[in-house]
Amino acid sequence: MSLSTPPRDGIAPGDLAGQTAIGALTVHPAADGGLVVFTLRTVVAGRDRIGLWAVPHAGGPARQLTDGAWCDTSPRFSPDGRHLAFLRDGRPHVLELPGTAPRPLPAFPRGVRDLDWGPDSRWLAVLAEDGHAPEEHDAQPTAGDPGPDAEPTCRVLERAGWRLDGEGLLLHPRHVHRVDLDGTVRRLTEGPRSVARPRVGPDGTVYVLADPGPDADLAPRPQVHAVTPGGTRPVGALDGGVIRHHVRPDGTLTLIGRAVRDPRDQDPPQAFHLDPATGALTPLLPGHTDRWVGALGGESDLHDWWTEPEDTAEVTAVVEAGGVRPYDLVTGGPLAGPGSVVASLARHGGLTAAVLVPPGAVAAPEVHALDGDGSTRRLTTAGSGWLDGRRLPTVETVEAPGPAGPVTVHLLHPPGADAAAPLPTVISLHGGPTGQWGTLPNIEALLLASAGYRVALPNPRGSTDRGSAWVAGLHGAWGRADAEDVHAVADHLVATGRSVPGRLGICGLSYGGFLTHWMIATSDRFTAAVAENGVSNQVSAWANCDIGPDYGTASGMGDPLTPEGADRLWEASPLRLADRIRTPLLMLQAEDDLRCPAADNEQLFLALRTLRRTVRYVLYPGSGHLYQGTGRFDRRLDRHRRLLDWFRDRLPLDAP
């Protein structure tokens, strides 16, 4: 933009065609004197593509390593720093640094899900699905290989856990294979139960996550196992299960998980040091026991959701009020200022890098070097360049008096707007409920504020910003504690002159979709509403949800296996109150959502249609629960346009 070009106010849905988003990264001190490799997602001819880029850790121009015509993910430096392994549309590839044409390694029929280097830089441990699924049966087997997409005669299930949102059916066991750089392949694990996340120690031991317990399908509690010639053996245990593990340079491990048996929503994951020789566990970051450790990225979709966020054996993130802050697990100290939002982390040989937004910035994440003293150095401009030349909405954090204590609210004001002037306001509810809105908004909030609305992002009880006690306030109390806090926020906005009665909208996704349903079923104060992938019938959701039985316990909502339990779930179901809903409702639904399935929300749609209420139900084929960040580009764009149009038509900016 030239100096004479005035800034443009905000963003519009069409600008998303130019969005670039940084996701995963890896770092190595021996590669070109210290190099960070990161993924960059772009939109090419209406389709998402992910390429690999490299930037010096000391600073300098970034250069492209792969052409961005594919989806290149999971970059991993070899231990000697000479090679880079990655997955290209599910097939492992290797390129020799400083940069050669990528060389494909052997393909697996159903693709590779994860990979890690052996200590001598000559082989990879890869995770791939078996071609055979024990639950699938063919009455008339065909000759030859039927291919990965062939449909069986039937699927016979005797256990739960056969599906997972974002993954689909989990009928093909996932196992670890050793792939040498010369193309030799050797299988390392067997059996009908899957393992996950192969990570290789300095002595060549492969560590995986596995749960061979008899009830792993109902209440999964995976633990770290070492792969041995005879199978796998556990090397330590956290009663509540391990979420991630990393191998340290000395061969010990870092675990992220829960140490309490049958963890509840208010029991946050923590970091632990594990000695695999003795099984001894040592808690890390002891000053943060009521905070969510290892929860990367927050609720903003300005970073890339197509790639799995990662931390490392020596650095992770802690959820704090307004941000997700990187911490050093060795020293226990913070690596960036309060209010930072970190989406991914990497460390090797004393070099640390992060995909991060610094405190107070309304910007897309960039790659930063973390120098260990709390300071950060921005290394890239690739993630936020698409926002250049725009005057973006501003963020103000306020506290609304609530029945259980102050409720934090992040307000987005339209570009150039008077922060104190009354404006049509949309209250946007986060998912989880164990999540939080921070000072870094999501794209939806930026679009609404750019269109002229004030956007309120509240953290009612159940949110993680105030720690486990605040989360515990929602345990078993969906539709009560949270609704009280949202009403308190709306009351505060009106009382302070930021909003006026009759000019309020509400929206939310997932748990936020449930709460949107609930608020309009129990109040007529909202003029328009948009609910995405929500829950309307807690009774049927217990079984329809891919994690229903386990989450029913964790959330305190219970189960429908007794008349009393069914009554309790029905009490918290917006469908029960469908006849009270008169707010115009737009329902956006991912058709392949296994977390909050379409089968649930179509019940509320049909109820409202039968009642002749104003309702519209939009289904997005081939999309999972988090489609706002992981869905196909045209579908992401469509949902944004429909949401904006719904509010423009029913909560107009120019109404008196």
C-alpha cells in the first residue's frame, strides 16, 4: 500500500480468498546455521493448499521449500539436520536440505497419519491404517485388492468408539511401521487395537500411545507404551490418560495429560516428566495446577487448523486470561508476555520457535523466535500479509458483574467507531465449554465488527480463563449457570450504553450452539440468532455423539440409563422448549459432524418448522465439527456470508 492510499476498514468474506495461515513448524540448529520450517496454507483456484517454507532463526527472508500445489504437513527435521520429512497428502516424503526436489517414500493404501525420525537419521517411524478392518465382513469376497474405498457387505460392532469426528470410521487399526530411506518397510506393532503418535527416543525405542483396557471404547485413557519385539509394554501411567508425549534428548519423556481418575471438565491437563526406566512421574509447572497446560491455539481460526498444533518435550503453553502463553518446562518460566497467543511450538538444540501473536495485537499469527528471556522476534510476514492495508476492529476487555463473580468480556468495536456509542451488538459464544475467548478474535467476529456490529465475546462459567474453579461452576449446570452469566453480560452492555434493548443478536458453535438454542428458548431479548453444530436434545446426543458416554461423565450431565438420568438430560435440552422459540434462527450444520451430529439438530429444525417459526437449516456435505477452520474453502466462505446476511436482514445496522 502506498503512503497516499487510505486504509480500508475491516475485512469482508471475499477477502478470505487471499488468507494465508501458518500452522505447524520445526526447528534445527545445524540446518543452514539454524532454520525454522513452517507450513503455510493458501487458497489456490478456490482450493486449500499447504506448502513448506523456511526462515533463518536468526532472521532473514523466508524461502519456499515446496511448491504449494499439494497439502504438505507434519514437517520433521532429521536429527542430523540434513533432511526434512513430511507428509504430502498422506504419503511420506523426504527432501535433502538446503532444498532439493522431495523424494517419495513407500505409500500405504490408506495413507500415513504421523511420523518421526529414528536417531541415526536413516529411518522413520510412521503410523498407518491397516487395510483390513476386523469389524467389516464380505459375504462374497472379490478377487484381488478391493481398494481402500470399497464398501463391505456389513460392519459388525461389539464395542463403542468406532467413529471419531474429523476422522470418520475407526475400524482399520492404526499401527507403526519402520520405513528406511532406501524404501525398506518393516511393521513394528500388530493387533486389533490401534496405537497412536509414534515418537522415537535417542536409543531407537519407539514410544506410542495405546489403551488395551477392556473399556477403552467407553472411557479411553491412553498411556505411553514402548514398542518391543513382542508387542508393547507400558512405561508409566496417568490415571486420567495421556494426551501427548514427547521424548527428551536424555531419553526421558514429557507427558501432557491428567493424573486424576475419571477426570471432569474442571480437571485441567498438566505436564509431567516421566522416567521410562522406573515409571516415576514428576509434575512440571507446579504453579499452574488450576490452569490448562498444553492447550494450544485458543479459539481463533487465524492460524491454520488443517495442521495439528504441537508443543515439545521442553516447551508448552498455558491458558491464561486472554491468551495462551508459552512456558519453558525446564526453567518453569514464561517465554513471551502475558496475553500472547501461541498456536504451535518447536525447540531443538537451544533454538525455540513459535507460531504466535504477541500481546494486544489483532493480527494473524506469525513465526517468532523465542529467546528465553520473555522476548520474541518476528521472523515472518507470510501469515498476516493478507490483512495489510486494513484498519481492523479494536478490542477492549471489560468485566460484567455476574451472579458468581465478574464475567470477562472482550468487545470488538467496528473500525473507527466510538467505543462508548450504542451499536447493534452480537454476543458470540465460544465452544467447549472448556474454552475461552481471548484478546485475539476469530474471523467470524472480525467480519461482524467490520460490517458495523459491536461483537461481545464473553467467558461465562465453564470457560478456562479463570481456572478450574470457574469451570467447576458449570459442572452439571448447562443452561443454568452459563445462561445467567450471558444475561448478566447483556444487562451490562445495555446498562453501560454500549447496546440497547431490541438490538441484540446471539450466535455460537458447538457448545456455543447449544447455548444459543437455550438462550432463545428461555428469553425473547434477542432479535436474531445463528447456531452452528449445536445440541438441542441432550438425551439422543448422549448416544449420537462420538464421545457421548465419556463426556456425559466429565461434564456432569450424566446419562439417560435411568428415568432420573433421562429426565435430567431432557431438562437441559432446548428441544424441550421449542414452542417458546420465536427468535428467527439460522442453523448451520456440518453434515458429517460426529461430535454434534445433524441427526440432533434436525430435530429442532423440524420442531420449529412444524410450529411455523422463522428457521433456516443449512447443511454442509463432507464437513466435520470444526468445519469453520477445517472445512473446504467454498463452505467456509458460504457460512460466513450466510451468517452476515442473516444478521443484516434481521438485526439491521440502520434500524432506529
